[in-house]
Amino acid sequence: MISITAIIKSKKENLIEVQNMITHLVTETRKEEACIRYDLHTTENVFIIWEEWKDQIGLDLHNNQSYLVDFITKSEALLSAPVQVYKTAQIL
């Protein structure tokens, strides 16, 4: 299993638009066969996606999905910082 944490910081004035875009991304991603978990959390203008994937092949497929590529392209100008993505390993 592969765990990913993505941190997305919206500009305050774009909060609703970014949230709608992320909601669409989450909805589509959860349909993917290799997706075990794709949970969305938020605080103020920060969105955190906690992901779990069955394998690297499934994650690679996800990374090439049109809705993810579209989100990355369209959200860039709406964010206050680049998206941070961490591939993590569970300790406990």
C-alpha cells in the first residue's frame, strides 16, 4: 500500500472555486480501482488530501488521469503556494 498526503493552499479570495475543483477531483478519484482512500480535510484556506493506493501502478494511472492534470493546470493561479505532495510510510 502507498500513502500520500497532499497539501493545497488556496488564496482566500479563491476558496470556494478551489474547494469545488477539489471536490470534483475527490469524487472522480474515488472511482479508480486502485484507490483505497482519498479523504479531504480542511482548515481555513488549506485543503489536505490523505490518499492510500493499492500499488504504484494504480498511483501512476491516477497521476495521468485527465481530471487530475486538469486540476493541476487550472488551480495553479488560484493557489497561494505550490501543491505539496508527500509520499509517506506508516510508523505506527
